[in-house]
Amino acid sequence: MRSVVGGGRVKLSDVARDAGVSPATVSRAIAQPDLLSPETLARVRASALRLGYLPDGAARALASGRSMTIGAIVPTLDSAIFARALQAMQATLAQSGYLLLVASHEASPAAETQAVRALLGRGVDGLMLVGAERAPETTALLKASSLPVVLTWCGDGHFTAVTIDNALAGRLAAEHLIGLGHRRIGMIVGHLQFNDRQRARLDGARKALVAAGLSLPESLVVEQALTLAGGRAGCAMLLGLDAPPTALIGGIDLFAIGCLEEAHARSMAVPDDLSVVGIDGLDMSAHVSPGLTTVHVPTGRIGNLAAQTLMAMIAHQTVDRERVLPVELVVRRSSQRLTGS
């Protein structure tokens, strides 16, 4: 509810009168605060706060040519990884007065296209998307809009991106297990269609094994939904093989944690009977038993940089075409040297 002055709604002119400046100066404080001296800006803001003035969103958008909203479309909202990135985005954007609008597509290219249309229709100032693989119709929409777009996790060379080396993440996980003497290694990944992140992690692990004179045959790769239950189901399938693997890689930490749960349910000791490595670096991975060895992905930093990059693009500032953030192996107790190796 708007605050009132003398029984009426607080107006921009009320703030101007209280601050001893012109209404145009108050308008600039809202739309282009960088044009005012710090002293004048502080005085205007103090008056606005004292009177309880809230600028009308539509008026502010008209004055600045911006809606002060950013859209983000992620594969799913049921993910600690994307939740962390979105939280970091929201916190960064809020510092500059932007609002984050979020949609998900549940790994459906058509749903992503629909979400892009909806957010463009709402007049967002920029968009964050996950991954580089999408329907041609979506790419055409994005290019036609001329809107600032930032891809995350994977880039495609066409749009600005804040990414990680997903293949390196898979390679680090596999090389760690190879170095511990494991030769039969299985991997649980998300459904590979419309998921370039999981495909790259699988490819990186496979290449590491080949470089060591080993292999990662299809029989040792299981695709599952990106949930803890999916990790348990994938682990059960791999452990049910006539020659089960001695180590497992989860394409996400949730898969690896699901492996821990399945191993415990089978009275198997981790890492004595089975070594497990994840990829992501979820906070909970440090607190499960045993602590999960994982390849840490700077998820919060991805969200933070995506927000900063979008705001810089909106302000017509020069930005890096692609920022590749580092990943690193974090060794905990879920992996150990294979007995007798």
C-alpha cells in the first residue's frame, strides 16, 4: 500500500519539495542516479524513505527505457544447483534494483521456447539460459529480440556465456579413480538428450579412461532422472551386473549421494567395497557419510557473474564473450585406492 501525505498518495513532487530539489532531479535519481552528485542523491533518497515514496514501476520503466526485470530459464526448479545460481543472481540483481523472473522447461525444448516467448512478452531487459542446446525456433527468437542474453554452464559461440569446462569435470573425476587403481568404472548421467552438460561430463570421463588404456562401454553408463532416487536406481543397475564396477561417477552430486544410499542399503561399505565420486560440489556433499569426493563447480559464482554480465550488457558496456570458471577436485572419504591395486 502506498504511503500518504496529507491523506493522499505520496507523489514525486512531494519528495522534490521535501528534498529541496526539482521534480526532474527526483526523476533522475530514480532513472539515472549516476547523473547526480552523491550528496544530492543521498538527500533525495532520504526524503523518499522518510515519506515512504515508491516510484511507479511503469513510470520508472518509461523514464529509463527499462523494465528493471531479468528473466532466467532453468531446466528445473527442483535442483539445489540451479537454486543456488538463481539465489546468487537474485542477490546481485537486487543490489541494482532489478527483479528476477524465473521459469523452467523440464528438459523440453518446446517448453523453453514458450518460456522465452512469455518473458520477452513481459518486457524483460535480459535473459539467462542454461546450456547451449535448444530448438532453432528459440535461438531465432533470441536473435530477433536483440536482447542481452547470457548462457550458463555451456556456451555456443553465438551468445555471451558464463561457463565451466564440463568435459574437464568428468575427466578429473575419472582420473582420480584411475589414479586409485580402479579399472572398471561406471557412470550415472542425466538423460543425454537436450543436456549438453551431462554429455560433456560423460565424454570427459570416457576420454580419460581411453587415455589410460581403459574404456567406458555403454553397459557401464546409465541414464537417469536428475534426482537422488535416480542415483539409487542407476547404482542398483550397475551393481547388478555380472561384473559390477569397483567405482562409480555421478554426473551430478545427487547421483553420487544416491549411490551412497544404495550401497548402504546393500550393506556395502563405501569406500571399502565401492568408491564414489560426484560432480557439482553441493553443500550437503561435505556432510553425508562418508563425505563425498566431488568435482566442485562454482555455481553461486555462475549466477553472480551472469547477473553482472547482463546488467553490463544492458548498460552497453563491453563484456567478455565467454567466461570459463574453474572446477576443482575435492577429495573426501568416499573414494580410496582399490585393494590389491
